[in-house]
Amino acid sequence: MKRRGWVLILLSLGLGALSAWGANNWVKAQLAGDDSANAEHVVVAAMDIPYGTKVEGRHLSVISMPIGTAPKNAFREAQQVEGKVATIDVARGEILLQERFADHEGGSTLAALVAQNMRAVTVRVDDVVGVAGFLLPGNRVDVVSARLDQATRIATTRTILTNLKVLAVDQTSSTDKNDPVIVRAVTLEMNQAQSEILMKAKEEGTIQLTLRNPHDSSVAATPPPEEPKVVAVARPAAPVAPPPEATVTVIRGTNVGAAKAKL
């Protein structure tokens, strides 16, 4: 009886394991059939992709999602996003959207980060102008111009440009740093008119960059370029010619002479 009991127990355990294995295989088969019929592929980030990074295959992963749940502007194949440049920080596991990547058609990756109809302008800075090294790619800044009147020795300042995007500091466009770094140059994104205002201000005086809060999207009206001042200069009066001297003719006998007449 004891031996028969052990046999029944072992037989029950074997049948239970076999049933569980069969049920598991059936569920997997059903899920696989459902994925092929009712799912679509979406490309996600396999790791963090910092701003300005050229996307490679190691950055990507493809997952399946139920049809109709994935964003319409998501990439469906890894080949569609490989070679593009990230225009914003992308977190691991995030669905890759087309608006967050720019085409890289050669040259430096910085060129791909410049928005359409915009320009990248680099300005030389020091630890003061560069906000003590706290400027990083992706920050927003204003530009303040300072000018000293040589005649009156009075300094004037005004904000000439607002809400400019920092594309790069020195020769890096990565935003994976949090510690301040003293840099020698900052590259800003601006339109053609703004670049002319900036170059004019640099020649006339000095400029200072001011760091903006990332949630502050207000943009002040850009002041128009200053018209050249017209200064009236008084011309010296033309010298007045003295009146001609009056003379009289003096005849003394046979001698004829001339003498000045006293007025």
C-alpha cells in the first residue's frame, strides 16, 4: 500500500507537470498568433540618447504594441532612424518620434541641430560672459549689450536678443554633464537678422549672456537696429576780404604819383 501510494503521487506530479507544460505552450502559441495579427512594431530607445548624438543600431530596440496604440509619428523600423541626430534628450525605453530627430547629410552633427532658416553663431566668452561655466547645450540665454560713450564716459546697457538656444559649448553638443565647465566659446542658434545685431554689438562694446529658466518661454521684442546718428557740425565762416584801398592821383608839376586816401 505504501509503494502504491508513492507511485500514485509521482504519477500525479508527472501528469500535473505535463499539463502545465502543454498549457504554457498553448498560451504562447495564442499570444504569438495574436501578435502577428493584431500588433505593430515600434522603435524605442535601448539606452539613453543624449542631445546631439548620432543614432546607431546599439541605441535602438523594436517592440510590439497593439494596433492603434502607438503614436502615428513613431518610427516603425530601426533603419528609419539610424544615422539621424537627436535634437532632444531621449530616455531609455521611450518611443522614438520623428520630430525629435534630424537628418544628418554629412559634415558635423552640429549642422543637423540647426533649425530650418536659422543660423549657428559662435561667440567668444570667458568665465563671466559664459555664466561661470553653467551654460550647457540646450540652455536658453539672453544677450545684453554694454557700450561706453567715449565722449561722456557714460555706460549704457540693453537686452538686444532674447530666448536664444545654446547649441554647443566649445566643441561639444552633448548635454550629459551637470557640473560647470569653463569654456572659451558658445554657439547660439539665431536667425539672420539676430546674427547681424549680435555682430554689431560685439564691435561697438561688450556682450553678456544671461541664463534663462527652462520654463520661461517669453520672448521680448527685438529692438530694431539703431540708425546712425547725424551730428550737425558748424562750419567756420568764410574769411571776409578786406575792402579795396582807395587811392588818389597826385600831380606835382611834371611828376604824377599815387597816394592812399584816408577814410
